[in-house]
Amino acid sequence: WQTGLLDCFSDFGVCICGTFCFICLGCQVARDMDEFCLCGSSVAMRTLYRTRYNIPGSILNDWVSILCCPGCALCQLKRDINKRKEQGIF
């Protein structure tokens, strides 16, 4: 991951969206990944993204991240997508 799980304030817009409109952010992530909107905050979506970009981790780590702090996990995923778009590798 290009940012940590708890680096929510490194992108204030994503942080605000994740805090006050979690479902909207999940749909944005799903749209970015060409997936169904309801999958935006799922373990499957996080695992798919992590394996697609060879990010170290495991399904268990993805599950624990989603279970313990779903907002932070979703914001981390969106921040990473945004950074990869800026770098032209998304």
C-alpha cells in the first residue's frame, strides 16, 4: 500500500467522504475497479486490488482490516487508487 491504514488525513477529501458517506465512497471504489457497487468495501474487493498490484498481505489481513476499521480500509483503498491514477499505473 502506498499509504498506511491509519493515514486517513493524508487525503482530506477521501477522509471526509469515507466518514460521512461511506456507501458513496464504496461505490466510487467499485466504479474505479469496474466492479458492482455493493462490493466497494468488501474483503473480496480489497484482496482483488492487492493481488492485482502485487501488494504484500493476505486475505486474513484484508479481513481483519475490514472488520476492525472498515472506514480506514476503504479510505486506504481509495487513496491508493488515486495515487496510482496520478502515477499513470491504474
